[in-house]
Amino acid sequence: MFSNLKGWEWLIIVALILLLFGAKRLPDAARGLGRSLRIFKAETKGLTGSDSDGDDKEIDPPVTTSESQANTPTPAAETTPAEPNDR
């Protein structure tokens, strides 16, 4: 689609973009796009790096509690509630 455009056509497209967005907003938009691409690239490297490193083997198995530990009341449940003040 864009391979058929000649030099003067690209110049017209760039001039239209400058008119639409303004010279002030274009550097800010390019800076934001660059930051976004940098973050995206770092995240994709992190995903591919974690698959090949074998980090999954280092994850500890979940800790299970026995029924006797699960049924023991907490200290907060043993305390008696305070009596309301009648004023």
C-alpha cells in the first residue's frame, strides 16, 4: 500500500500530520510511543526468559494444614464481648 508512494507524496503526508497534530504534540507522542515499546519489549523478554531459565522448578509447593490446626479457635474467638454502657 505504501510502497507505491513517491517522495513528494510522503512530504504531503508529513505536512498534513504536522498540521493536524502540531509541532508541540508530535515529540511528546513519539516519546510516549517509545516508552511503551520499551516496556513491551522488556516484558516480552521477561516472559521468554522465564520459560527457558527453569524458574518453575524453584517454586515451593503449597503448605497444607492438618485438620487439627484448622479447627483450633483463634484467641479472638475466646474473648468475651464488652458489655454496652447504659447512659
